[in-house]
Amino acid sequence: MSLSTTTPIVDARDLTRIYPLGDSEVVGLNRVSLTIAPGELVVLKGNSGSGKSTLLSLLAGLDEPSAGTLTVAGYDLLNVSESEKNSYRREVVGMIFQAFNLLPTMTVMENVCLPALLAGKACAPTADRARELLDWLDMDTRRDHRPAQLSGGEMQRTAIARALINDPALILADEPTGNLDSRNGGRVIELLQELNRRWRRTVIIATHSNLADPCATHQVCLKDGAINDSTCAP
Ligand SMILES: Nc1ncnc2c1ncn2[C@@H]1O[C@H](COP(=O)(O)OP(=O)(O)O)[C@@H](O)[C@H]1O
Ligand SMILES: [Mg+2]
């Protein structure tokens, strides 16, 4: 007998992150268990301080849990070598932040290409892929601009291209519309939805806003670092 189940792309068990703070400690995440199937678009909700960024940082391999287990795209993140974790961070996940996090001295093209060049990819195909992504994002006339010459929406679209340059399976967006007006915020959510629907990428969006609700395949609600689905209720 075979039970047909899809292997989850994210499998977290009792994931816990405690931040030491002087003589005391702050609970960032408290025994979160969660599975996400490939192709989902998950909206991660919760008030400020509920643990959304902590969870995304653990998923991105940017932080280490205090307890629990975490497997993403086949990488057992508590038991991988440092070099495997580096390639995981560069090639399996793409991260988008509220504050865009672009390098101010580099052009749009240079910002977008950097993660691919750091991963050892050749310049010419990387530049071709960056141009394709920037065309798709309506940024083709902005390739040689520096971040200070862009609007907020353009900065976030540059950050989306950078997150996609290494073709990640999992896209993590931490309050991606937090610094944008509603029109540009709506555009960013539409692009994330297109990545999910058309390109079959798994997307997790942490957000206070309701803009992403209509395109979510699942909502996960956090309260005080734990999953609490009743907090999602409108
Ligand atoms: N580096 C840190 N050091 C100490 N406490 C932290 C740190 N990062 C987050 N926290 C705490 O962990 C909890 C969850 O924070 P966070 O994940 O940033 O929540 P959210 O993204 O939902 O606003 C909060 O109480 C926050 O103050
Ligand atoms: Mg946050």
C-alpha cells in the first residue's frame, strides 16, 4: 500500500528560540511545529513581537534554534556543515526584507547579480538572468541606477530580483510591504503571488497587513512565539 504524501519543503518540530538577555531571557519562538508543502503561499500573521521575524530567520538559516528540529528542502539545518549551510542560504532560500537591504554603492544590476557571483556563477549568464528578472519587474530602465535614485517600490522590486537570482525553491518575505504605500505594497504582493502560482515557488510572507490574505493557501498565526490560530480571526 502506498500513501501518497508530498514531502514537505518545511518541516519544523518544537522549534524554539530563546534569546539570552543579561541574567534573564526572552522567548522569541516557543515550540513551533509546522509543515509546509511545496507550492504553498503561507501568510504568517501575528502582532509585533509575536515571533514572525524569528521564525523567518531560522528558516533562512540566518539564526540557530535553541531547541527543536528543522528540515528545509531536504537540509537538516541543525546538522549541516557550515559550507552546506552557506550554499543553503545562497541557493535554496531567497529573502526579502521590509528595509530592502540593498547595497547603496552598487547599481541595481550589481545588487541583483551579487548573490550569484558570490555563489561562484559565471558573469555572462548571471547578467542575462538579471536582465530577464528586471524586465519582468518593469525595472529595465533602472538597471544602472543606485538605490538612492529609486522609489520604495523600485527598491523592493530590485530586492525581489536579487532574491530570485539563484533560483531559490523557497522565498521568505519579512514585512515586504511595511515601507511601501498601498499601491506599491499591492504590486509586491501580486508579484509574490505570481511567483507562487506561475513559477510554483513556495512563498512565506510575514505581515501585519491584510493585503496578502486573498492569495494565501494557508495562514499561520503566532502569538507570544507560539502558533495560535484563533489570533488570525478577523
Ligand atoms: N536579537 C534579539 N535579542 C533579544 N530579543 C529578541 C531578539 N530578536 C527578537 N527578540 C524578541 O523576540 C520576540 C519575537 O520577536 P520578533 O521575532 O522580532 O517578532 P515579530 O517579527 O513578530 O515582530 C520579541 O519579544 C522580541 O523582543
Ligand atoms: Mg518582525
